[in-house]
Amino acid sequence: MEKIRITDLVSSRLHTLAALLANHAAMNYQRKFSLSLLEWRAIAMLGGFSPLASKDLARMAGLDRSHASRTVGGLIERALVESARNSDDGRGVMLSLSKKGRALYEKAFEDAVVRNNKLLATLTTEQRHQLLSLIDVLTSNARRMVDDERRVAAGERVSNIDAPPSDSPSENQGGSSRPKMDRIRQLVNELTVLVRE
């Protein structure tokens, strides 16, 4: 069996790519819109899904509650976000973009689309479809893995949680999963090189 390193794992390569994209986005949004990456995430979620309760915004933006609270507080001070009492229970707060915040969101989102297209520019249309499809498959499987860990943490018995899946394509299809994994690595590598340029 060929010896592999941590950097050969798909999770490691995706982490490297995600970190590069986050660094680029942070510098880009700060330079163009005077927004931190956390502020942009909050504005982006509110721009697409408002009104949102603060806990829902935190979950969708991938922020913990304390970070979300500080981020939203700063955006409210800058008159980019507005808060109102939740009409359903009268206790919770619902958040939405102000007119100023909406205008900023539209400019920043347009810029995000341009950056997305620039990132994918070196891939053919077929490669783009393949990449997005493979990411969807991996994301779905990762969610199942997280759910299994949560069940174990809650005291449930989950069989074979640490064992390779018995229905692995590499076992049942004569190793046909290897080309797929190689394709994922190739596409991720191409995107990583582009971001670094």
C-alpha cells in the first residue's frame, strides 16, 4: 500500500483551499467595502434570507453566538442592520438589512460572483459540473458522519462508526472509486493553485 501523508487527504486539501479563499475574501472585502469576513458573512446571510433570528443567523453564517452578537452589534452601530422584536413571541429579536445595508450587500455580492467566476475560470464547464457534484456528495456524507458522532455523544449505539463502509465502491466495483478520488484531488489542486496566484 502506498504511503500517504496528511496533505494527501481530501480533507486537508479542502482545508487549504478554504483557508486561501477565506484569506483572499477577508482582504478583498476589507479593501473594497471596509467589512471584515465575519461582517460579510452576516450581511450575506441577511441579504439572502432575512429576516432572521440571531441564533439562526449565527448557525447559517457559521459563527458562534458570541461572535455573532458582537458582529451584529457593530453592523447595527454602522446602520447596516436593523433589529426588531419577533412578533411571534415578543421576546426574540429579528434581524434584517437596512436600506444602506441592502445597497452594500448588492455591491458586495456582485463582487463575490465575479471572484467565484475568476476562481473557476481555469476549469472547463464539464469540470465545474463535476466539481460541484462531487462536493455535494462529500458534503452529504460528511453530514452523515457528523450526525453519527452526535448520536454517539448522546449515548446512542452506532454500529461500525469507526470501520470503513462495507458498501465502499472500492470494494464492490473493483477500485472504481480511485479515479473519482484522484479527480477530486486534481480539481482541488487546480483551484488551490489559482487562488495562490
